[in-house]
Amino acid sequence: MGRMPVRQPVIPYNLGRMTKPIDGLDGRLIRALADNPRAGVLELARILGVARGTVQARLDKLRRRGVITGFGPDVDLGRVGYEVLAFTSIEIAQGRLADVVAHLDDIPEVLEVHATTGQGDLHCRVVARTNEHLQQVVNRILEVQGINRTTTVIALSEQIRFRVLPLVARAAGSDKEAGDG
């Protein structure tokens, strides 16, 4: 008589309750940084009403854990001449992912690339100065072997600006604290 396989319990998948990577003070600190990106540790401590050492320790912890990934300036690309935003879906030949990604990395107008499910294999956010320049960028994308097909759509207007603070507030346990930003 054979052994019956041990059945593993089914654990419900709930994104909101898996882990608690940040607490309320972390959420308030991230919001304060978003509201005052040039504030120093002392100013952040004053804003939050906590000790300077507490703010420094929290910032160090958040950076070490990869929660805060940078302090660089946000740049409005339209104001520096890149007024066209587009999204390009790329279908690639099997075994060519590394070549295609390396090629895309060399094109400054390709802002980000994600591997995706569905029709395309890669989804790119691309900018250009004009529609004609966008055609040149797409042509440059197509220069590498291994791309079977691309589909590009141009964004007409931004309806919701990229944001993370509502998720920070949820992760910190307070949807009210971080607001809409």
C-alpha cells in the first residue's frame, strides 16, 4: 500500500495582510519627503515631531530594505523638450530577450521596459520630442535582430499622474495619512 501525499493547507492570498513592511511613522516620513523633497533630517524630525536620530534610523532602514529607492529630482520631460509619451509593445523571438533588452538600454528615449504577459513580451515607456522623432525612436528600437513585431500607442493626456503615496498609506495602516499624492 503506497503512502498518501500530504496535502498542504490552502492559505488565502491577501496582498493587504501578507506582511507589514512599514509602519505609521514610516508612512508619515515618506509623505513628508514627498511634500518636502529638499528637507534635511533635522527639518523632517521637526515636521514629524520625533528625534533627529529616529528620522535618520528610519531613513537608513527604509533605504537598506529597498523601500526608498532614491532621492533624485522628479523631472517633467515635456518641459525639457520631450512632449510625446508613447508605449511600445514588443514581441521578440525566443532566445533573444537579453539582446533586445541590452539594445533598448542603449536608447535614452526608452524610459523603462517590463516583461509582460499577453500579446507582447516587453512593454516600454518611450518619449520623443515630436511624432517624427518618435518614428525615429521606433526605427532605432527595430534595429536589433530578434524583434518580430512592435505596436506603439501615443498617450494623448495624463489622467492620473504616477503615484505611490496611497499605497504607502495603505501599507502603513492609514489610508487617510498619505492622501492622494
